[in-house]
Amino acid sequence: PCDERLPSASSAADPSASAAPLAEGPLEPGRYTTTRFEPQIALTLGAGWRELFEDDSDEVALESDSGFLAITRVTRVVDPETGRAEDAPEDLFGWLLEHDALAVECTTAVTVGGLPGMMVEATVARGADIFAYAEGNMRVVSGQGMRYYVLSLEGPELTIVAASGDLDALIANVQPAIDSLAVVE
């Protein structure tokens, strides 16, 4: 079950703790904060992470040899039947559960950075574009282990996307960054 592999209590660091701004390229281990993403997010990264592009108002994308981590405010999705971008559904979590590219393994209630929500753990059954952005779509790759966290927030929900070659690697290498996440007020 999902909940057996999650921390028993929120381990998020103090959001007011000193943090360096995220910057495109390789990142040293440490605490970082978004610069343009709303709301401002702080998180702690271990060795080997890099920011793929400067964070913007609706997406942050990070990658390491062991996984991928995106923080986003999803406003557009890619319809799995037509392949066209459309407005995100009101129930994004339910939409993910029904998506034919994802083989759902389990779901559970979570709290991340003080925000309540739901998490779905899945393996990608087939590659597909999932979320749509003006700069390019977010794609899932066949065989990847995935976690989607859909967290309550005013406006578009805060969605965290974690991916790795397999779920065990995701949990060991990407989950600590998620556990450290805090919304900076």
C-alpha cells in the first residue's frame, strides 16, 4: 500500500529557513526556493539535481540521475483520446486515475508542505503527453514509476509529479525532496 511507504508525519523543513533561489543548471545540495512560481515553494535537494529551465509562474522542473520532479499548477491537460490540449478538469485527481496511460497501483490521502491532498502511485503503461503548456507538453515514458500529488490550493491545485525508472528508486531518491517541500508565505 502507498501509505506504508510515506513518512508518518510531515517532515517539511521550516519554510523561513535560508534558501538559495533555484537557477537553471546543476544545483549543489541544499535548500532552494522558486523565483517566479506561485506560490513560492522551498525544498531541499540532495546531490546530483539540476533545474531543467528557469521556473515560471506555473511550472518547476528538476532532474537527477535517479528521477524527475516537477511542481506545477495544471490549467491544461492533453485529452488521451484526441491528443488535443483542453482545460484541466475540475477533478484532476479523478482524471489521472482514469487515464489509460497510467496503471494505478494505489492511492492515499497525503499532506505535503502543510497542504492536504491525494497521491496516486502508478506505472506508465504507455508513453503519452499528460499536461499541456505553451512551451511544450509534459510527457510520461512507458515503464516509469510515477507519483502524482494533487494538493488543495486556491486556484489551480498544486500538483507534484515525481518519476523514476522504477517506484523503489523514486521513493529512495525523489521522495526526500518532496518531503522537504514547504510553501513560503
